[in-house]
Amino acid sequence: MPPSWSQVQALHPQLWRAVCGYELNPALRDELMQDVLLAVWQALPTLRAHDRLLPFALRVAHNLGASHVRSAIRTPAPLPLDPDTHDVPDPNSVADAERARSEWLFEALATLPLTLRQPLMLQLEGFDYGEIAELLGISMENVGVRLHRARHQLKTLQAREETTP
């Protein structure tokens, strides 16, 4: 018996974080999330190991996110950060500071190439190298290389932003 929809709904936070790593525009992010949920629902009958629902759903989300990015690259539409139209947290409070760090991370992840973004997002979701390798269809060594490069690029970006007035 395939997993129930309530089991899929329980994965919403993980799927939402995956979607947020691929799209910054809130409206497009909502559309992508709907596409992911629909694709997961349609693909449920093909799931053989029901205990592997989370990796299965994340793979669907990452594949759709990758397709979304590839199509967006073909027709780029820059989205400037405008405090009047975006939810920009107030860094004066602790909760807002945490939200600001999360916001920065999602924006920084969006600057990474897809080949580096996917393994890093999966690692942030708690997957180990072996699981990431299986999900992405690459070797564990390649996972390590990609994660190292992704973290290095994020550190470089952070250092660059800290030195910019």
C-alpha cells in the first residue's frame, strides 16, 4: 500500500526548504512547491520502499528544482531585493536575526551552481554522503568534492560581504 497523503504532508517543511533553495521569488516558489507536491503525489505508486518516502520526495523536489533552474537560465529575469516588496527581517531581535541568517543562506545557495547546490541542500536536510550519492546518482567521493567546493564558495561569498561596507 503506497504512503498516505498525510505522510507526504508531514514532509512539507523539508520539501519547502528544498524549493526555497531553487527559487527566491515568493510567487514562483509557491508554484514550484505546488508542482513538487503534485509530482510526488503522481509518483507515489512507483515508490517501492515505503520507508524511503523522504529521500524519494526530496529527489522529486530536487529534480523539479533543477528543471526549474535550467528553464529560468534560458530566460533570465532578475529579481532585485526590494525591502518594500520582500519580507526583510528586522535584525534587532534574535528571532529576526536568525531569520536573516536563513534568508542569507537561501540567497547564497541560489548563487551556487546546481551541481554544488543539490548536495549541500541534501546535507543540510541531514542526509549522509552515501544517501546523497544514491539520490544524485554520483559517487561518494564526488559528493565530498562538491560539498567542499560549495562550502568554499559560501565562505568566500560571506567574506566578500563582510568586507564590503
